[in-house]
Amino acid sequence: MAPPADRNEFEIAIVCALHRELDAVELVLDEIWNERDHKYGRAVGDYNFYKTGRIGQFNVVLVLLPNMGKAAAAGTAAGIRSSFPAVKLAFLTGICGGVPFTDRRKEMILGDVVISTTLVQYDFGRQIVDRFELKEKLEESLGRGTKNIRNFINQAQVSSEKKDIQQRAASYLLQIQQKKAAEDEDDGEPDTYNYPGASSDKLFDDDYHHKHRDGKCDTCNRGPAEVCQAASKQTCKNLKCDEQELVPRKRLERKQKLENEDKVAQAQAPLIFVGRMGSGDTVMKSSQDRNTIASENALLAFEMEGAGMFDEIPCIVVKGVCDYADSHKNKGWQDFAAATAASVTKALIDLYPKTDEQAVAKSSNAPAEPSPGPGPSLVPGPSPGSGSAPGGATFYGNISGNNVVSGHTNTGGTNNYTFNK
């Protein structure tokens, strides 16, 4: 497939907040357009840095946020919109904190992937004496997703489609691991995206906090919920968190059995969850707060950038679960979760239909520049009084944001519009 001629031929964008997330996405590209030979540039005022390539039949543009959070995501999305005006769909792909049991008591484990239907700004509201109250529900504060996205997500939830996406994602995950192993063989890090294993997926009881228990820390000794800052930066192994407090889960038992049978490819295959996600500028590290907010808003996961992108560009959040948004949070699963999210993103793009809108736009025989005349011609077509040409449209009158259409005729294939205030 030939590289696109210009920025108008890119229909999909993929945005990541972390280097490890973008690294994983790059590994699912079918082609990377060589920037030395194909420099597509950017619009004036856009400060994003882009990488371009292809996934299936789509040209895609990749961009890394300057930092985490909603504000950075909003600025980046605005840049994409100005530089790549043909982008109809953006994916925010990366990692998140998952809610271990959904409202239907279905088990979510590390490496699973959550696809957003709706986002809730869980840190946007008012602090009342005894509680924090969300100012508005998402549907009121951020609006609904576009019809295109709503239809796409609904289609992805059809049983046969969802099964196909999961199977494709499992295959793409293997490809990521194989590519990374080949790239890093000489660097001594060929296992970056390897499955960490069911035995390292640890969910502690909600009331068992990540803290010092040796009696030597004044802060941690104050009470069961008191945790010092130093403890939050240490691993469960260093703090000797009691594994008797782990929550048993049937899915992990099944995965462990598959590993024991040397069926790692089956064991590591992620499940896909589709539903509401919480989005905020704070990192969720409290099982109690996680449960309360998730229960009140029917959330599946927590992330930090989606709300910033939502109003700027049509967006679907695809995040791999790397921790349980509790105090035992660590980075051990981040690379694998980034890989599962990238795999599901590619599988979703496989499902997304190619439209012929661009082909139709390019079929016009009309000139590319508006012609002069007493009324500005806003789309290709002849100036008033000069006759009509098939494929063009001519606008009469002084045009501003307050104009309305007062007349319309069609002559020889030319649409003529008259505007009046």
C-alpha cells in the first residue's frame, strides 16, 4: 500500500500518555511511513510530534502526550484536529486501574482490557461537609459520544464480534511479544511484554492496606488506614504483605492451570469489558474510594486522560488493566497491560468500516480554488454570472456566521445557494 499523499488521508489517530504505551502501539503497525521520505508536517499552532503508519486499510497517526492528565490530552487532541482534519476516530490507548469485580460480580484480572462507552469525571464536583458530590453526570458535562462511535461500540458488543475481537487481540499480542523479542535480543530485554503469570496477579482484601507492620513506623502505627509515604513507594515483597489476605479468584485458578499445562498463549489472552470508565487527574490508590465511586457510577476502571480528549475529538478509550487502583498498586504489569490494550485497539480497527467519503470528495472535476466574484464561492464552482459547471456549487451574497440559506437551485449539476441575514 502506497503512503498517503498528505495529512488529509489519515482517518484514525492513536494517542498514548506513556512511552511504554506508544512503544506497544508501534509494534502493531503493519507499516511505518519513513518520516525522512514522507514528512507530513503539522498545522500552525500545533505542537504535537507525530509518527505515521498503517493498520490494515487505514492510515493512522500516533502521538504521545507531553504528560499525563486531562489538560495535556485536551491540548493534544486539539492539535490533531487542526493538523489532521480527516481524522474521524481517535483511540486513547494505554493502561488503567481496574475494578476487580464488576456490578455483575464478574471477575476482572490484570491484563484484561476495558473499552469505554461513557466517561465519568469522578474528581469534578463539590466537596460537601460529609461527602464529595459529582457536579454533573458525564452525559450532561461532556455530552454523548458521536453517533459513529456509539454505533461502533454497540457493534463491538455483539457476541460474535466481541469473540472475534478477543481472538484477534490474542493473536496480535503474540505478534507484539515476538517482535519485541526479536528487537531486544541483543539488548538483554526480550521479555518486556511477556505474560507476568497468574501467580503475580495479587488482589488483597479491601481492608488490608499496603503499609509497614513492623511497629517501627509512627505513621503506619496510628491506625489501620494510616499509611506513610515511604510505604507507598515500596513493593509488597519489601513490606511483607501477608498473602493470607489475598482474595481467591476462579479465573486465576484456570489461568494457573493453563500455565501448568504449558498453554501460556491461552492463559495470557485478555477478556474485554465494555462500559463506563472514571477519568480524573488523580491516581486512584484506595480500594475503599475505588469501590464507592465505582458502585455509585457503575464504573469498570479508572484512568487519567479520557475526559480531556472527549470534547475535542471523537474518542474511544481502550485501556489494559495494570493494577486494581488500590494501595498495593505497582508497575509490574504495566508493559503487559499496554500490550493487551494495543492488541485490542488493532482488533477494533479491523472491525471499523472504511468509508468512501474521501474518494467521493476527490472525484469532483471542479477547480480547487474559489473563483472571484461579487459573492464568495466557498466550494469549487464558477463565480456568479459566469455560467455553471458540473460538480461545483456557487454561493451568492455576503456570507457570515449569521447568514441563512434563502435560495437554492440546481443547474447542470451545479448547486447554487443564496445567503441572507
